[in-house]
Amino acid sequence: MTAVTQQASRRAASTSFNGLKSEPASITGTLDPIQLHADAHNALNMAVFYLRQPEANTAAARRKAIQALAALRGLSLALEG
């Protein structure tokens, strides 16, 4: 059995429980640890996805890695305060 992972678009919006789309935590300034963790996870998955392509898109992977670091920094701040 093969593992299936969903890949998001360049700027995917996460969905809330009621089905309405919400902006990533880095845009809204939300300090919700769960959302920040999800943002970091999604950004890192996309960075790996870009690097695994036959013609690795290093610029896109770099942008996503920076987004992941920003989300992790926000997560650190959310857990401290």
C-alpha cells in the first residue's frame, strides 16, 4: 500500500471546522499553537515537494522553508507567553 499525501497550492488557505476558508496564522497574527504547527508542517511538506521534482525548484523550496521557520518562531512565542 502506498502512502498518499495531499499537496497544497502555492498559497493554500486552511479550512476551519465550519468549512469556511481562513488565512494562514502568519497573515492573521493568530497565536494558536495548533494552527502555527499546521502552517509549519504544510510549508515544510511543500518545500520537500519542490525539491523532489525532476527540476528542483529551489527558490520555491527556500520560500516555503522561510515560511516554516516563521511559523515555528510564532509557535515558540505562543508557547512561551
